[in-house]
Amino acid sequence: MCGINGIIHLKSQGNFESQVRKMNLALAHRGPDDEGIFSEDGIALGHRRLSIIDLSSAGHQPMKYANDRYTIVYNGELYNFKEIKSEMTEVSFHTNTDTEVILAAFVKWGEDCLRHFNGMFAFAIFDKKKQSLFIARDRLGIKPLYFSTIDGNVIFSSEIRALLSSGMIARKMDLNSLDDYLHYQTVHAPKTIIENVQLLMPGHFMLIENGAIEMKCWWKPTINKNEIIPDYKSVCKDVRQLLRDAVERRLVADVPFGAFLSGGIDSSAIVGLMSEVASSPVNTFSITFDDSEFSEAVYANQIAEKFKTIHHEIKLKPEDFLNDLPNALDAMDHPSGDGPNTYVVAKATKNAGVTMALSGLGGDELFCGYDIFKRSAELERKKWLNSVPRSLRNVAGNILKKKKPGVAGEKKAVILGMEKINFASFYPISRQVLLKEQIGKIRYSKFEDSNVVAEMLRSIDKEILGEDFLMSRVSIAEITTYMQNILLRDTDQMSMAHALEVRVPFLDYKLVEYVLNLPDEMKYPITTKKLLVDAVSDLLPSEIVNRPKMGFTFPWKNWMKNELRNFCETRISELGKREPFNAKGLNELWNSFLNDDPKVTWSRIWPLVVLSHWLEKNDIN
């Protein structure tokens, strides 16, 4: 796992070595083991290395290939590189790295090499003969790749902060993206919070050649209804094998490894399968709290004992978190309403001598673990609401808000008042943090209620129709919005802040494609994540399966009203001094939270605190 960056001029020559050196310095935390620069007229590539496979100097990057015609900078892990390597008997390999395999595969198959890869990656390959640059990102977007086109140059990096450190990009907030952030506590790709900086979409590649930029999608999550579906027992067997294979692939490393363990279904299944295939006891890590309401210690300890892991319990007190919070926020490469939890557990994991860890991220999205799956199905059964006049539905919504005040009631009222109630209109509201009315009160400038998630959902609905695959539509919506733009982004930036690589077996593309092609009757969560539980039932004690879902979270509400109150108030106040924010509206929102207004929970406030801190820290105008 590493950090990569580079600059290429589209039409003429130029020397960019000094800028790329600055970018490398900004990525030092991602790759403390080695650094490299490649530079010639019109292009410069930079790399910071975290050694995971082939720890020798043979893995130095930028790596050259084929008489120095090709040069690569690469961030990620190719889990099937040994299989690909064995297929290319005509090639004489000089290293044991997956980097060299990617180069050889690109030379042999061109852009089609991507379809041979199973892994997480973002890489750039320069072809000296063609003077072209090929940049690609993995299927699920596990590894990030940011870029900008400015003054005839294309500049790219693993992190926004490295782009800004080049001195070539204005530190200016994108006001259109700000609306997206206020709605969803993130900015959805390809946009970012910075004007003129984009995120290469998952499953896409970019080819820069002859002064032109070509962008192409090479993979996306979808379903093929024509496939023959086996019986349920066979499906459970297939799921278990696919997940076991995914775990086994991700244990290939030349460094100590471990796993995050919350004691939930997903992480417990991963730890159980790791124990089956690993040759030594697994290191597991979990966070515990003094506040028993939020502590999952009893469940994590049960799994650790069952599989005889070397368990590390990270006991957290409010003062511990308060002391580490500025560091966690400083580690954010892009503002987000989530992330500090990953920072804390990643820090402890790295301090224990572990360089690579497996995570259960993706299990909820793939196996219907969120409430949104059941709510979407319930909505489909209420299509008759569309036959009720909209005016009457609005009246019903207002009554509902008064009867059940709170976030859920507000959202239901909005949905009832929609022109047409269906999944494509319902889902964007379900994931919103601040609603339109709330945003209007904290902004001075004209608020355009454009909705990126709604646009994405319309695209999904065009491609995936039919009542038998509603669960897959919800999965794809979750994967392409919340998971890719919050969970994966936060996991990358917070783990790499400690030079810790995190691998996610649930996002093995073979498992993802298989599960997305299963009809609702196979996946509907009659009980929590029924298909996954049935597939790995031998690994999960009943106490784990039937435990209440807590999520991997901190007691934010308590902290923000007590230990973190001054911190939050200061950030809210500072945000109010910035355009286009309304200080009075922000203060009213904060006071509503302090007064336990059910419409203003902690999760509505925290993203504003984070945004304020991030803008100030990174000197954004």
C-alpha cells in the first residue's frame, strides 16, 4: 500500500520534478519505507512505498519495464498476481512484486489487463514511446485517485492534500459540492469539496495521449437476470466458498497481519474464516468504552476466545479520544461525517506491530444489513399511495410530523409529499443528513436543491428493473453512494495516516457479482443478514447472530454535550464567519441539538464541525 502522484503536460514540454517532490512529501505518511521520483520533459511521477509484498529494494517505484519504455507508480494490492504471473510463461520476471506483474499484463493485454486483476488498486503507467499515460482505479473504488486538469496539465494523486501541496491548484471550495456535503456528509464522486479537483470513478480508467483525455468505465456493479440460480442450500455453499477464497487471497503478505473485530456478524465471519486458513493465531483488535451502552467488548471477546485469537482490547475514555481527536481530524484528506473511529483502531493496530488488517466493511451493503433494505421493500408494497392526491399526502405528512417529531417523521413527510413515491425518490431522502429546510437556514446564498444521489438512483433504476431484484438495487445504491464515498474513503485516509493497509474481503468482485445476481427471495433479511448467517452458520454463535445491532460508533451525543462541547462550539462559530454560511442559523441548529430537539441529532452537527476544522486546517477559501 502506497501513495502515488504525478503531473503530465498535455501538449508541450515542462519540468515538474520540484512539484512532485512536494507532493511526495505530503504523502510521506502513506509510505514510510521508500520514496522515488521519475522525471523527464513533460512528465514527472512520484511514489511513497509501504512494503507489504516483496520487502526488498526490488519493489522500488517508480518501476521501469521493457527496456525502460514503461514506467509505473502503483498503490494497492493485486491478490491474484501469482496466478497471472504463472500464465505469462513467456515473461522473465526479475522481482517477486505484484507491481511487475501489472506492467507485464499491461504490455500483453493493454486496457483489458484490468479484467484479469483481482485486487484494490490505483496506478499510472507511462508509455515513453507513445508519450501516453494510462491511469486506472479498481472496480469498487477501494483505493482513491484524485486528479485535476489545469493550465494544460493533468495532475493526479492518492490524496487531495498532495494536489494542493503542488502549488498548482487554487485552495477554493466548490460551492456546488458544498450542497452535496451538507445533504450527505460527503461529496460524491467524481466531484470533491475542492473546485476543479475530481475523483476518478471506481471501475474507470483514463488515457492521456496526443493532448486528449479519454475516460472509460471498465466495470460497474450490475446484475444479469439470465443466469440460472441454484437452490438456496447450494447458494449458501457458494457464498461460504467465495468468502473463504476472498479471505485467503487477502492473507498473502510478507508482514504481520490482523483483523478488526467488533463482535458483529461481519467481522466475526471474517475472523472465523481467517482462523481456518491462517497458519498462525490471528491478531484481533476492538474498541471498548467505559459506557456499557456503546461497548461491544463482550461479543468481541467471545469470538476471540472461540477462534483462539491474540486479542487486543483498546479501552477508550472520553479524555483519550479528546486528546486524539485533533490528530484524527488532521488526518482527514477530505471532510466527512465519519472516520475518527477508524483512526483510533488503526493507530492501536499499527502500534501492536501489525501492518495489514482485514475488515468486515461491505457486509451490510452486500447482505442487506441496514434498515434501508426492509424499508425499501415496505415502500414497494405501498405503491397505492401514488393514487392518493398529493395534497392529501401533504396533509398526512404534516400530521405525522406533529405526531412523531424527529428525523424519521420529517423524512416520511417529505416522501409523502413527493410527486411520485418510488425507490428512486425515496432512497435519496433516506440517506440525507440535513434536509432542504435545514440547509436553507444555515446558508445565505441561493440554495439550488440539486441532488447527486437522486441522479445516480435514476441511472440504477433504468438498468435494473423488476420486483425480484429490489434488494440488489438497494445494494448497488448503498455501494455507489454511502460505501464508496464515505466508508471506503474514510478507511483509506484514516488507516494510511498510520501506514496501515486495510483489506476488505466482502468487496472481492467475484463475491459481489455473485450476490448481486441473487433474487430477493434468497437475500431478503427475514432475520439479520440471513443469507450470510446461513452461509457461515458454523462460525457464528447464536449470541452473535441475535445480538442487537450497535454499529461501530462512539457515544458522540454525550461527548459533544460535555467533553467536546467547547471544541464543537468553536468550530461552529468559525464556520459561521465563512461565506456562504449564516452564523445565526448555525447557532440555532447547535442550540437545538443541545436542547435535545429530535430533528437535530449529533450526526446533523458533527459533519459541520468536521468541515469547519478541515477548511481551516487546509487553508481553503
